[in-house]
Amino acid sequence: MRKINLIIASFLFCLLPFLASAQIDGEVIKPRSGKFLLTNATIVTVTNGTMENASLLIENGKIQGIGTGLSASDAEEIDCTGHYIYPGMFDSGTKLGMVEINSVQETVDHTELGSVTPNMQALTTINPNAVAIPVTRVSGVTTTLAVPGGGIFSGTAALINLNGYTPDQMYAGFKGIVMNYPSSARRSTWDRRSDEDIKKDAEKALKNINEVWQRATMYSEINAAEGDLEYYPEMEHLAKAVTGELPLLIEVNAANDILEALKWLEDKEDVNVILTGVAEGWRVADKIAEAGYPVITGPMLSIPTRGSDRFDVSYTNPGKMLKAGVKVAIRTNDTENVRNLPFNAGFAAAYGMGKEEALKAVTIVPAEIFGVEDNLGSIEEGKSATLFVSDGDPFETKTQIKHVFIEGYRVPMSNRHIQLYQEFLERDPGLEKHSK
Amino acid sequence: MKKIIYAIAALMCWNTVNAQTDKGSVLIKNATVLTVTNGTLEDTDILVENGVIRRIGQGLSAGNNVTTVDASGKYVMPGIIDAHSHIALDVVNEATSPITSEVWMGDVVDPYDVGIYRALAGGTTISHAMHGSANAIGGQNVTLKHRFGTHDPEDLFMKEAPRTIKFALGENPTRVHGRGNNIQPRTRMGVEAVIRNGFNEALQYKKRWADYEQASKQRNSKAIAPKYDSRLQTLVDILDGDIIIHCHSYRADEIYMLIQVCKEFGIKNIVFSHVNEGFKVAPELAEYTMGASVFADWWAYKFEVYYSTAFNAAILNQNGVLTSINSDSGELIRHLYHEAAKTQRYGGLTDDEALALITINPAKQLGIGDMVGSIEEGKQGDLVIFDNHPLSVYAIPQMTFVDGVKYFDINEDKDDQRLKVNPTELVEPIFLKEHDHKCMHDLDFLFTEAEHLFNFHNH
């Protein structure tokens, strides 16, 4: 028996080099939590100015301390000399995690059948292992709003952090019901309806909305009076928007539709409104400001909605709304290229919004709109350690993001794009059949 | 008889002289000049005379009738060149056959497209107006200079540019013809067969003509000329090296396939476009082709671009592949300088390397590298002035010149820059989704589910 053991042991010993190399081959870097001390950094807090040569302590998923002369002998120290710490950026409207490949219908899970489906949960459809998630988060975008699409009441959007193995682990504390306000605009150049048909469709849709809304109102009233209600999940859910329990994210873009939506909202005082899209917001910015609703707009990197528009209206839109007094957050409305959020913000900054306000529009402003400002959106003690370290301004194209922390987890600065780069930068064999 | 011929010839010469497009003169003073091919020159002047860069230096002066622009604190770079575009085109796809080499995009140029002006406002002075990607061998393209304001499509043509043609591999031709029309190609094997068959037929066609010409030299020859076929003649011109292929492609296998086919037929003038998996066959692209024209970061909009990397341009560049960044989009063409800058985030390219991706490199791929694409004496006066370094996300183009003529000035922009308003359009349409110019335009009739198939990015 002992002999056999010895044989096995020596066999294993011989195998050791292979095992070791196998380990390197299959090495996986996982997100990991712990106690981290980021030292000698310039900390851009967003809410409390910028601190030079400061340290930041991360423990239990939180920012435990910020300041100079901070020390923690048991913490893993990350020297950030010459680097900057920013709060993680929010993309306030995406399909990230809800679709893997746009043209492959089997992987598209953001749009359910039916026009009144407010009970469809974006959080359910989030794939924590979507390849695009690690591709996104290494850019410093740590938090995204997953927005279902289609119909009038598409479903319930959910705010997620881009780390975790289940949707609940990713959930960042905000949900809102999505409403597509009837559009007088064309969906795309494929949309060849006549002007009259578009108008008719919009009127029909508004009539439809009013009927549905009335039903939801009735549902909430009966519910409040503790009356008997049949199982009606759509209304049960929409009633929460009627009472303001869940915010209503109203997607509306054309100037006239924005005005119509504001009119529609006049007698709905309990509703907790967030306007989204708002591509032509600059045309009616004063009216939006007057109504006092916050706006999530974008992408800036898109074509003007009208042929007669000045070339830069999509770039200047957020700045113009901000100037009129509207609270503005920025989104990409993208899926696989949510990593372009900082560049959208950069364009907004260059074209009138200014760097400081553009930074707020992807950090503290969306945190406030989503009601998670106690936990996210700025570098403050006690807030979630959801932040990143960069070698410069994160909007600037050439800037490198060095480290990303999401709720205290240090996430690997890797993804499929980076792995392909590592594998193929110097292919071996190159042109010949065998390497020289 | 001879006299008449001379007279006609003279008349034609006179016509071409008259048909010349505007050429301007301008003196740009005290700029930081990003020459691309000769580094960065601080505090330097550029003198353009009659559309041509005459002098680059310090303390230059010009005649009284030449406009002087003070560019102190500003940056000047060569006009940006987009090697893959569909702006200024009425239609994009002649999707009636897997080979349509007989059609030419020059016949469908729309000088009224406000997209041309928007491209100018983003510093883009030249675009390669391409046929779509429905066919394995598509139509011939046309290289445009953005002389916005003309009503004559021909004024936009860069007449000195060589001929180019569109090829397409992978999902688009197999979807349109195989799945849509139930004819070859339905697979990537079929795409290869269509191209090979086309070239072999072209060789036979060429031989028929050669035989006929040989025979007709005989005295009292009764040889009858073969039937002229512009489709096959175009393929012959490709085989003769007179046309540059620009091939829509994504996957490494299909790129490798066409490289092999081209090697076999002795074709060297080929540029691969999109080429998302080009990084996997970078050594082959470097050795056998005129390079790759890629997106900065587009991926995952369809299956054949799922295994992409934003480091594609960096890997290609590092491997010695002539690389450019294109738009294939009426949106991206407005900020190609920003797309080029992304190679600094994804792969750390130098400023000169990044700028070359949208200037001299695409110029070479279009066969116009000796005329445009860098700031050099003797080259055409296509220039852009930026307030910041053009690779900065905060850069805003201030003025754009084509042939020394100013076509964009941010301070003279009129908001509504349309040249023509549709009189039947009582209410101006508002488009929410990007109303874009794409490879797969004009194909909705092929599919009942067109909205689904084509509404997303279908490049």
C-alpha cells in the first residue's frame, strides 16, 4: 500500500511542472473584495472638490476613509501617484446585459410582446455573464440603467452595478416603469408612413394610454380602499407609477411630443416623472425646466433629428437644457458600446456643458435622479466603494483606466477585447507555417 | 475629316477646362501644423494657391487678394479621408445578382445630401462613396471631394482618383442571395465560388477579345467581335490591376480565403474593409494586401463581429498592415478624429500613427496618397483647423478647406445648411433612430421582417 502511495506520489511529482503550467494556462482572475488602500492620488470627489495627494481606504465594500496620512497596515496598498480617483460613472439608459448579439433574435431579451407590459422586469433578463459587461466596466462605467423596450408601457427598468453573479447581487437600488410617449416622429428612414398616418397613430396611442392609465388609477383606488381585485399583474404594477411608488420613465424626443407629454402630466401630481431621450429638448428647454422634471438624454454622438438642424445640435443639447435649469443626466442608449459614455460626456462638455457639469451628469446627478445618492455618485466616506483610478481625465480619449472597484470588489482589468489583443499582437507562427 | 476630329478634341479640352471645380487660395498663419508625414511644426504658416499647398514655413506672405487666417493657438491637420462611406448616395445596393460589377455609384451621387456638410463640419473632406454589401462582387465606387454647394454631382467627383470596386463576404451576401433569393451564395464556400467563377469567366472573356483582335488583324478578316459585357470587362480591369478592390469582410477565414484567391489571380490591389477579425490574419494582410480599413470599436451588432476587439487597429498597425479607420456611417463621418483617437486608448498609438489612420493611410488605400492625406508642398489644399489637438475629445473643428476653398466655418454656419427643401414635404420629418447611410440600404424588399433585420447596425 505504501509502495502504491509512493508510486502515486512520485508520479504526481513528475506531473508537477505540467500541473503548474496547466494552472497558468487556465488562470482566471476573478473580482475580489478586501481591504485596499489607494495612496497618493488626486481624488475628484465631485461633491466636495478635488483633493491632492490623498489616500482612500476601501473596506467592507465601502469608502472607509479619505484623507492625507491615512494608513492601514493590513490593507493591500495601491500606489496611485500621478493618478486620479473618480466615482464610478453611470450610464442612465442602456440595453447592456439584455442582449448578447443584436441581429440574433434568440439573444435579444429586452422587448416583450404586447404594448402594456409594465410588469416585465429588466432585472430578470440581465445576464451577469454577458461578454459586454467586462468590456464596459474597464472604462470606468460601473453602473447602468437597464431599460426594456417596445410598446407603450415596456416594463420595469433596473439600475445595476456591473459586477456580481446574480441580478440581485448587481441590483443598485432603483426601479422605474418605462413609458414610450406616443411619437409624432419617424422611427427611422424605414418608417414610410404618411404624415397623417403618423398623427393618427400617435392619437390612437395617446387614447390607448389614457384608457390604460385610467384603469391603473382605478386599480390603485380599489386597492387603497382594500377592495377585491382580480389577478391583473399589468395594472397591479402600473398602479405603482400612478401613486408614485415607482418612478415613471417617459421616453419622449420630438419637441412637440415633449410639450404634449408635459400637458399630459399636468393633472398627475403624484407621478414621479423622469423624462428620457429628449433629443429635441433644446427646442423647449424652458418648458421642461418650468415643469421641473429631471432628464436623461443621449447619445450625444448621434445625427440631428432634422435635416434643417445645425450640425451640432445633438452635442449641444445637454448643455442647453442645463443652462435653462433642467437637471440633466447622460446616457448612451447603447448595448455593446456603453464604454463610449465618457466620450459622449466629453462631447457634451466641449459643446457647452463644461467638464465639471458633464462629470456630474454621469455621476452625482443620475445618482440623485435614481435616489441612490446616499450610496453612489461621488467619493464620500461611507459611500459604496464604486470608483475607478485613471491616469487622467476619463473623458479624454487617450486616458487609461488603471483600476476599477465596484462595491468594494476590485474587478479584473481584462475582458475579451483585451485577451484577443494579448493573444494576437504578436502571432506565432506569423506568416510562415512554423515560427522561424 | 481629321479637321473635324481636331475640332471636337479641342472642344472637349475646352469643356474640361471649363468644368473645373473651384480652386481657392488661403494663407493660414501661426498654426501648430500636424503634417502627419513630417511630424508637428509649431508656429508655422501654410500657403495654398489655386487649390495646391505651395509653401509651408514661417513668416510667409501672400498677395492682397489672398485671405489670411490667423490660426494662433490652433491646430491644422490634413483633410480627413473616409475610406468607407455611403453619404451623398441616392441608393446603395443593386442587389439583383451576386455580381454587379457593371454598376457605378457615380450615377447615383446626390449633391444635396446635408450629410456632406455635416462631414465637412467634422473635418472630413474626402469620402469613398461605396456600393453596399449585398453582393459578393458589388458595384464600382466613386471617390468624392466634399465640394458642398454644387448642384452638379460631377463637381463632387475626385476625377484624378483611380477606379475602385466593392466586394463583400460573409453574412450579407449569403443572407441576401442564399437566404433571400435561394441562389448561390448561401455559405462562405459559395462566396468563394462566385468570385472565382467571375474571375475565370473574365479571363475567358479577355481571351475572346484578344483572339478576336488577333484575328481581325489578318487581311480580309471576317472575325466578329465578341459581345461587349461591361460586367466581365470590369472584372478584367480588376485582373489587369486597374481597379482597387475594397472588400467588406469580417471574419478571419473569409479574409484569408480572398487573400488566397487574389494571390492565385495575381491581384495585389485589394483593401479589406471593416475586417473586424483582421487582427487574426495581420501577417497575411501585411504581406499580400493594401491593408485594412476598420471601425474603431464597433462589435456585437451581428454574429460575425462577436469575436472582435477594439484593439484591432493597434494590432494591425503594429504588424505593419496599412490601416485606416472608416465610418460607414453618416454619424461617425462627423468625428473620425475622435474615432482615430480611440486607438490611443485601445493600444497606445502615437499621435502621428493615430492621425495617419484617417489621412495618409486611407489616401493610399484609395490610390490618392500622392495628392492628399498629408500637409506637404504640392499636395491638394485640403485642410482642417481645430481649436484643440484633434485627438482630444474636446476638439472642435473650426474651418474646413477643400482645394483651398473654405466649405465650413463654425462662425459662419447658418444652422439650416440644406441646399434644397422637398416641396411636397409640408411637415419636416423628424427621425429618432439614426437615419444613417449603411451597407445594407435598399434591401428591405427582400425580407418581410426587414425592420428586424435592418434596423440595428447592419454594416
